[in-house]
Amino acid sequence: MAIFLGVDTGGTFTDFILFDDGTKSVRIHKVLSTPKSPEKAILQGIAELGIDSRSLTMVHGSTVATNAVLEGKGVRTVYITNKGLADVLSIGRQAREALYNLTPIKKPPLIESECCVEVNSRLSAQGGHLQQLDEQGLLELTERLELLAPEAVAINLLFSFFDDSEELKIEQAIIKNERLKNLFVSRSSDVLPEYKEFERGMTTALNAKVGPLMQGYLHRLEAQLEKKERQGVALTIMQSSGGTTSVEQAGRYPVNLLLSGPAGGLKGAQTVAAAAGVDQLLSFDMGGTSTDVSIIDKDIGFTTGAKIGGYPVAVPMVDMHTIGAGGGSIAQLDAGGLLLVGPESSGADPGPACYGKGGKRPTVTDANVVLGRLLPQSFLGGNMQLDKQAAYSAVETIADPLGLSVEKTAQGIIDVVNDHMVRALRVMSVERGEDPKDFTLVSFGGAGGLHVCALAEELEMTKAMVPVNAGVLSALGMLAADASRERSRTINKQLKHCDAADIEKAFSELVDHVVKELDHDGDQACCSGEIKTILSVDVRYQGQSNTLNLPWLGMKKIEQDFHKKHKGNYGHDLDITIELVNLRVRAIKQRQSFILPQWEPIDRFTESYITMPSMEEPVPVIKRSALKTGQRIKGPALITEVSSTTWLSEGWNAEVDNFGNINCRTDHA
């Protein structure tokens, strides 16, 4: 009998969902995160769950790499590139973040200029050797590295995606040097063998800067698990692409983990929605620090154009938009006396004022407490008591300057944060030509259910869903995720000059690479032996800088499919040369064990009533764990559970489906 544990480390809470393969039952748990040592919260949660670890498989979504990038706390890294290109990472692209800002504040360089080292090596744009590194050049490089004393090295040479021999030569020289052999080495030809030296270099450098931190964290976690006599734990890590990977691979390619937790949430949303027969959804994951917004039209979308902390990260990631709006987002007044909410967050320590840990500044969570939508005695299933008076006092600090009551100020905080999320949802829908009314709004995260009806109304949507275990859905998604690997290679040829046999050979080499990696993981505890491969290509018109991704169906189909997709996306096609830019392979080893269980109430149904500000009649309070399949609820109502709370607004009705999802409907959104 196998036991599977999904663990999502967030900015405020660490979430757990435990699936017993024998009984097909699910247990959930939450503990406050310990940002300085994330493994402490994980060990605490495992202990409190009382897990028999002899047959435990744990899938973990980690924020260690993400936080290191966002907070600028990566290790000292040397960037090695061709002569004359040391400033590429600092110069970046010409495009400005704020077009009309005439005095933009430039971000500090990712790597200091003194740590950007040039070497006399050069390939042509066709992959031919124009200048090669000799022994003297390698000796001078290693001596320079000894003086700089970095913890990591990022190697990014021009056109190394055609021929990686020079990058390998540098890596071997470092490994053979007794004083440098323990350095973390990140090669662009290994991390991202694609064109665009800036994006490739930045991705490779980020991988190097957070690599030692990620490896150190994973080694500490494994050591602590063994120390607690949990040698039976099989640990796998969630990737930004929505699939899982081994600890070894996660430590080697930490840049693939930068959206680890949010990717789990998106996979969880897709899983529970599909079980309920919903395949078109707008999702928003509202946690303690941020909200992640995405759109799913049957399949999860992917992008290679994401930015983390303002830095481009060109590895495949789930396509989502993130804003600094969460339960812990701090409300304050600007210099003109206007109300602002976020992106600054109270985090887990001290957290919102109502947590009673010393926080004094008002947050979205405090506003929900003041409005009666979060019940102090029911938070985390009663395992954590909220301080209502502390929340009231915190909101009062901005209510007085505004000249409003505490209750009206709290409602203002909610309205402002809702507006932030509505705009984010429009970015992922309206700005892409999609009508939100055609989709179901799926909310999750600890704070999502409190805002779902209001957001749906603003978007004129009539359907919404609060999934089962919504407060820990990212952890659930990690259990539902398949093991996966992605690999790419730049071709950069006009389609008419491409040889079908050469393309098939290149695809075969990429497939062999990812399949060997998956087989090496040996993750038989949770995944079947069958591996599915998905082949695709990036294509563009000659002269364009961006590409469209198409499934690979052979040379004859590409031209026709590209014209059709370009016209569908942009309203026109062109009669000009087409270029085949990148080949992409995604390999998936499918997970067989996790099955979303049928819903069974575990408590006896009872209704209590509370008085809420601005509500004329008492509002019913219902335990979600007592709801029966098919049961209907009329708003207004407050639905409480261990991991979150749902506010069903007036004018909305809800019904519980076979899996425990709350499906909400309204006729006048």
C-alpha cells in the first residue's frame, strides 16, 4: 500500500495533501511556513500528520529558487562568454518596461561586471569554428576564476547550440582544477540550447546563481528526512512546466523550478475541473502573498517568454500572470491619501494583524475578518484562533485618515484588491481575444473563495467553481502531475532548406535524451513505465522575431498549419518565406496512482448564523465537510473548511458535485 504526499511551500503557509492509495482517501493539513528554513515547516507537517513513511512518495513544490531570484540572494557567480560580449546581460533588450517613463531606474546587473569574463573562442552563425580555446587560454581562465572565488559559473558562448565543444572544454578545465572542482557549473548548451544570446545567457546565469542554494536545501531536506528515520521517503520535485522531476535533476536545473508551486495549482485546477466535466476555465490562485491567474482551454498553456523578478527565463513554463495581491497584501495610503493594496505583503512572519504575531499593518485578511467573512474560531478548522480586535485596530489606522468607518474601509480594501485581480484576469482572457463569459471561473488558494463571486460579477461571468480542497489545490496538483522532461534545440533554417531526414534525426536525439533522463529517475512508485513524447516546432515568417509553436506532423503539414495559425492569432497571413526556428520535445511518464475520490460528507449538517456588517439579515454558516452530493445552497452564505472559506454572495446559488466541488451559478452577473 503506497502513500503519496503533496507539499506546497508558500509565502505564508505550507500546504499538505495526503493520498492513501489503498483506501483512496485524502487528508489535508496546513502549517505556517518557515521562510528561512523551509524544511522545518515540512518536517513539522509530516510529524503532525503522523505519517508511516515506509512507503511514502513525496512531491514537493519549492519556493527556494524563486525567492532567491526575487530577493536577489543568489550566490556569487562568474559569467563566461565570448570576447566583446561581457556586457550582454547588463545591456539586455532595447524594449522598456514603462514606455513613457523618461527616467527609468535600471535594475542592478544580475552579475557584477568584474565577474563577467571573456574568452577567445568564436563559432560562426553556421556553427563553424573561427577561433578555438587553447591550453594557455584555459589556464588563464582558471587562474582568473581562482582569484574571483565564485560559488558558481555560468558559461554562455555564441552559437553553442550548434556545437557545444568549446563550452564542454571550459567545464572540463574547471572540473580538473583542484581548487575549482566543487563549483556549480551551468552551461547554456545544457540548460537552454536555443538562439537569442541574451535570454539564453540570463537563463543560464539564473540557473547558476540559485543552483548551490537549491542543492543545499534539497540535501538538507533529505538529510532531515533520514534523520527522522524516514529512509523510505521517495522525494520528487514539481517543475514550472507542470511535471515532476528527480531531486538530482531539480538541483542541476533549478531554473526549471521558478514557478513550481503555481504550476501545481494550475494542474490541480485542471484535474478537479476535468472530473466535473469543465474544460474551459479561468483560474486564479489567491494565496497569502500573490495571486496567479491563468486560462485553460482544454489544455494548460505553456510559454517560453516568462519573466521572474524582471529577468527573462526562456525555459518552458505554464502560462500565467502573477500579481502582488494576496491575503497578506498590506493596505496603506499613498502621499495623496489614496488607498493602495499590495504588492507589499506581511508574509508568514509577522503575518496579518489578526494572526496575533505582532503584525500591526492592515491586510486583506484583516479586512475579511472585520467584514465577518473569516470566523476567528473556524480558521484552519479551529487549529488557529484569529484576533478580531487586532484586525479591527489595524484597519482603523487607515480608516481614521480616510474619515470612514472601519467596516467601510475594510470593504474598500476588498474592492481595491478585487480590482487588481479582475485586471489580471482580463490580461489572460480579454487581451487574448477570449470572452470570460465562455469560461468558468475557478478559484483556489487559501483566500480565493472569499473573492470568487465578486470577481465573476465584475467579469460578467455566470459560472464559478470552488474546487474540493481549494486551499491546498497546489499540493493536490503535485500529486496529479506526471513526471516530465523538456528539451529543445535551435535549427534556424528556412523551411524550404530543411531536410526532413535531418529534422527527424534531431528529434530522435532529443527524444533519446529525455527518455533516458526519465528512465534514470526510476520513479516507479508513482509512475507507469510508459513514456509519451510530444514533438513540436517553433515557426515564424522570415524577418519576425517571435514564433508560433505547432505540433510536429511532418514537413508537409508545417507550412499549411503555420499560415492557418498565424491568421487565427493575428487576423492575417503572408506569402513570404517561413523559417523553422526551434525543435521541442516533451516526454511524460504518466502517473497512475492518484484518483480524485468521490465526495463523502464526514460531519453532520448543521447551520449556525452570524451577523455581518452591511447585511440586514443574519447569514448562515455551513461546514463544507457536512455538505452532501447534490446539496444546494442559496447565497448569502459562508462556507467554512479547514483550508479556506467561501463567501457565496447574495444572488448566487451553489451545488455540490460528486467530487465535492462547489459549483456556483448566477443569472445576473
